[in-house]
Amino acid sequence: MFFVLSTASIISCTQSGRVLPPLNESFRRSDKQPFGSFIAYKEFKIFFNDRYVETVTDPFDQEWNNIKDYSDDKKYSLYFLITKNLVLNYTEVNAFMDYVKAGNDLFISADYVDVRLLENINCNNERMAEIVDETKGLMNQTKVSMYFGDDFNAPPYGYYYYPFLNSLSGYDTAFARVLGVNEKNEPNYIILFSGKGRIYLHVAPRIFSNYFLLSGDNYKYLENVLSYLRSDPKNIYWDEYYKNTNPNRRKNNNDKEEDNFSSLSVIRQHPPLLWAFWLGILALLLFILFNMKRKQRIINVIKPNVNTTVNFTETVGRLYLQKKNNNHIAEKMITYFYEHIRNKYFISTSKIDDEFINSLSGKSGVPKEKTQHLFTLIERVQSGENVDDETLIQLNKEIENFYKNQS
């Protein structure tokens, strides 16, 4: 059951003056203002069956030392962080990465994610469009949705405020999966696998605000976001330390030396270095100026690549047909089919029951009767009986029909 809070406690408007409530984005668990996270925290607790959630008020590099003291290799912890701007120093970034690689889960939702952390996970945060619209004060009906395949048929969840245009790019698709998209169908919620753990990166923190969750059925979006988290962590942490940190704030003592170097203060303190710096800039400009003329090199003839895929496939096919091992061929077909289901629909194939059939039919768009008929045939093939040519052809036909009918 979703926790319900009266809208009157969120919108404090008087009958005469119509005073707007505070719109600062605190995302604190006790804040009942429009952009607090009182509702999100209650729903978060309910999702984990009201288990004890530890509130963290210290920098993560300090908290990580405490977590390691009573960590268990067979268990994992969940660290849940929502903020407007996430600014970190190198020590904190390294602590976060060590925490994930040790097998734990890290959930981050922020408009601005420190580039130091993004560099560690090879990801980019595209923010320019959203920043421009906020600067101009452009509000409209905006929306987000979960990602269930290229057809984007997932229901949208929206409200009236600054648009959700923040997105993620540049990540390695071999180690990442898209879980949600913004109103332009660009990824804004992904999962990245690092070491033994996972990083859930979300770049629309206003979704966790009281205002958004109390609009329409938007609480269902939060339920979808949480549903991708592993459900049985040993320890759960709710961050209250990294709230509304300014991207331009000075880092701690570990970063002072870097800030001084980036401001060129060291160079300005030594005139010879300053002269060398400006001479280097002048030489670079002259080099660019004299090399602006386009130079055409000889273009070598590139031989077209030879497509050996068809030959390889035919050779493997002949090998199987010569051995007449229909059971082996059927086993391979079923294995590849199960892999397709796991990768595209994120459904476990370890247990085939009515719940699995209903879930697969709903997500793929294939009628339940056809889906049931296919898995009945698969069960018969896997029962250990010898597979004749007719059964093998029927299995291939049923699987191909599933591919054609899926949405």
C-alpha cells in the first residue's frame, strides 16, 4: 500500500494571498514541502517491509569504513542517495567505487553528478537542454516513463513543472542496461554493473519529490524504480549528507591543491613560468593559423570486408544435420530463446509457471495462448524424449512465430 499524505500539507496557499509554498529542492526524508522526500522515504520503507533503514549524515568515505567492519561476502548492502547536486572529492569517489566493487548496490538520483564519479563509470550526463529551460523559467507538462523495449509502450508519468530533459550517454552497453527514459525517450535511469555490485544512476531527482508523487498515479513510477533494486539487502542506508551541495563549492583539504593548480595561481606567482605559458599559447595559435589550409592525402583503396558469416553458419548447420542429433539442436534453440527473453524483457527463466507466462505475454505482446502453447512444447522437448524431425521443425516454427508477433 502506498503511503498517503494530504495535499493540503504540501501546498500551503492562503485563500486571499495565494502564497506559494517553498520550492527549494531539499529531498530530505522529513521535508513535507513540495520538493522534500517525505513521501519517497515512506514508500521506500514500505518497499523493504518496514525494515530498519540507517540514516547517514557523514561523508561516505567515513561511512564505508563502518560498513566494511561488519560486511559479509554472502550479503550486500544498499546505499540510497537523492540530491539536487552530487559533489564529491576523490576520496569519496574511490570509496563509492570500492563499495560497489565489493558487491554492494549504490542508488544515485541527482541533476548534477560529479564528473569524477562519471569518469570512473565511463558515463556522461547531458544537462544543457534542461538547464536552458530552467534558466528561462519555461514550465510545461512534462513526463517520464520506464523502458520496456524499443517500442516505448510503457505508461508515462507526468506533472506540470520544469521539463525532464536530463539524460545519460556514453556508457558501455555491455555493462549497462536502460531502465527509464525522459520525455524525449532518452535514457535517464540506468543500471551499471561494476565488480560484484551495481550502480543505479538516475538523473531526475524531482521524481522523488512529494509534489511529483502526489500527482495522479505517479507513485507507481516510484514503485517501478524500486522494483529493479535487489529486495533483500543485509543493510539499508538512506543518505542525508549529500543534500543540495553546490557544484561550485570548495572541496575538502584533499582537493585544495588541485583547485589552486587549476586557477593558475602557481604560474602567476613566477614571472618566467607566466612568460613561458603565454609564449606556448602564442605558438599554438600560430600553428593552428598556418595549418588551417586543408591538406589532402592520398586515399588508399580499402578492400571490402569478406562476409564469412553465411559460410560459417552453413558449415555448422551441416555438421549438426550430419550427426542427426535433434536433441542437441533443440537444446541450443531453447537456450538462445531463453537468453533473448532475459536480455529483452528482464524476466528470469529459472522457473516456468503461470506467473512467468502472464508476465512474458504482457511484456512481449504475444497472446497468452500462443505463449503457453510454445512453453508446453518446450517442456515436452526437455522431458528427455528423442526429438524427431517433425517435432524439431515445429519447435523452430513456434519460436519464429514468437519473434514475429512480439511487440
